[in-house]
Amino acid sequence: MPAPMTAATASPDLPLAPPVVPAPADEPVRSGVSDRAATQQAREQQVGQRPGTLTIREGSLVPRLFLISYDDTVFEEQEYTSYDELWAYFQANPQLKHWIDVRGYNDLALMQRLMQDFRIHALHMEDVLGDYQRAKVDVFDENRLFLVSRMTEFTSLLEIDDDQLSLVTGPNYVLSFQDDYDDCLDSVRNRLRSGFSMIRHKSSVYLAYALTDVVLDHYYPTMAAIGDYIEVLEDRIFQGRPNRHLLSRILQIKKDIVRFRRLVYPEREKIAEILRMPDAVVSEETKVFFKDCYDHAIQAMDLAESYRESISSLMDLYLSDQSNRMNEVMKVLTIISSIFIPLSFVVGLYGMNFQRENPDGSINHLNMPELYEPWGYPVLMAILALIVTGQLIYFYRKGWLTNR
């Protein structure tokens, strides 16, 4: 039986946390269970629970807290081991814009503190900790945004690995959550460090846009890796090396493409919803940049559709090649059978036991008189050889012995 998951319940109407439940002190060691299996396990164990229940998924990492504070001239970046220190610095510098990056969920007390201090609704925090939420955007109090995106990567195991990125925007901050220490957001961090980025001069919603844009941009390397692998599979088929292992790879990449499409489609709908929001929530100036994100999502969808058609064609090519190979085998067997059918007839004919001498000693001249000819056996073998030679010549002229 798997170990029980730590959970707490909050009313969906109030974003306040319930009493703190102690979290494990030591960092858990990830088991061999895949992310998909862990997600399914989390779903099954959450069935029937109250809305707003906070559940720490088994195998989650111990949180690490990163804070980037900036404005036009100031830039500060630090990793905090104490949330109290981070919160004190955040409150002491309201004139700065802040990016609070939380990596890892395995501290329920910390999640509840964040939910209280930043007035995050319990339902939104439930989506954060669930870590299987599809891409979406919600607007809650004071025109703040809650956004969910899916970060993707094509792994060395030839599978698409996706992680959830949850964002909460405020007047002067963006709070991000992810259940992994590694991500694809270093380009945004480098832009902030450079001092020449527009992010330093824009609102917190623009930072949320920049993070969303980087997530979308990383869809292209994922699809490029899939496209390269499809070409490798195609080359192997054309080289005449199809096998069951190759078929399993084709089926796996087909599942990955379908899965990728399920990730991109909600992302497109999320950005379309942002573009329909009033200017009080997302300014018209920022919507121009989100329109670029929307174009990227459309292009990613087009690539996914193109690769889905390519993999379907690859499957047809594989089945066609297998059919051709089977036809070649059947042709060889048919030719061999056609050669031995007349030979078997002749040999079977002379294998019949008709006696030439009658019981009374007389000779029956109608019973295989050639059996007693001195050259009977060599003549029969020559006839058989002529039959085989004649058949091979006929097959060759018909093109059955070649690829014509």
C-alpha cells in the first residue's frame, strides 16, 4: 500500500488556510514511479474530497525559495532558506517588483502561508499542488491573474516530459510554483540580470507574459526533436530494417504527439481568453505581446497536426513495408512449391508398387517397363532437371525472380 498523502481542507469561499499540518523534515527520495503514474495516483486519492483540499503529492520535492527583486535601476537575486526572511524583505520593499519562485511542494505549512499572505484562493492552490491542471487563466480579487502553463521537454527516453508552471500576479509581484528544481525559465532570469530587458520597466503582468512566452518557445525544440526522430524512424524503414521494436517506437511517438497536442490546445485557449479581458486586467499594450504568444500557440498546433499526419503516414509506410516483405516471402515459397509440384508428381508416380511380374511368373508389359531399362534412372533425373530449368526460365521471363 502506498504511503498516505498529507492533506488539509479549506473552504472554497475563503482563501484562508486551515491549521498547519507538520510536513516531513527530510527531502523525499523520488521513487521509480513515473510522473504519469504519480499523477493518476493523486487523482484517484483525491476523488470525493471537498473543494479546496490541499494535497501534497507523494514524491514531491522539498521547496526551494528564490526571489528576484528589480526596478529600472535595482536588481537583487537571492535564494532564501527561511520564508520569514523572504516575506520580510518583500514587505520592506514595496517600491520594487518581485518574482517569487517556489520550486517544490513538499511543505504543506509553507503552502498555507503563501496562500494566506498572498490571498490565493484555496481552489487555485489546490490546482497548484495537484500538478496535473491543464493550461488556463482565472481572474480573481483586485484584477489579479492565476495562470497555469505546461512546460515540455523531449527526454532522452524519447518521451515528452511536462511540468506544470503556475503563476499568480499581483500589483508588484509574480508568484510562480513548479514541482521541479530545473526549468526552462533561465532565459527570463538572464534578461532580468542584463538590465536592458523591457521586463525591468513593465508591470508584473508583463513578467507573466514573458514566462508564458518562454514556455511556448520551448514547445518548438520539443517538436523539432520529435520531427528529427520521425525522420530517423523513416530512414530505418527505408533501409529495410523494420521490426517490432521499431513499431513500438512509432506507436510511442504517436502517443507523444497526441499528448503534446492536448497540452498546446488549452494553451491557445488560455491566451485567447487573456486577449478578451478588459484593459483594467490586462492593458492593451501587454495584449500586443500576448497576441504574439497566441501566434506561437497556433504554430505549435500546426506543427503537432503536421507531425500527427507524418506519423500516420509512417505507420502506413511501416505496414506497407511489412506487407511487401511478406509478399516477397510468399513469392519465394510459391516459386519453391511450384518447382517441386511436378517433381513430386513424377517421383510419386514412380513410387507406385505395380509388380511387373505376375504371380504365375509371366511378365506384365504395361506395368512401368522403363523400370528395367539400364539408363532409366539417369534419364529420369535428366527429365527432372529439364523440368526445373524450364520452370526457372519461365519464372525469369515473367519477372518473378526479380523485382520487376
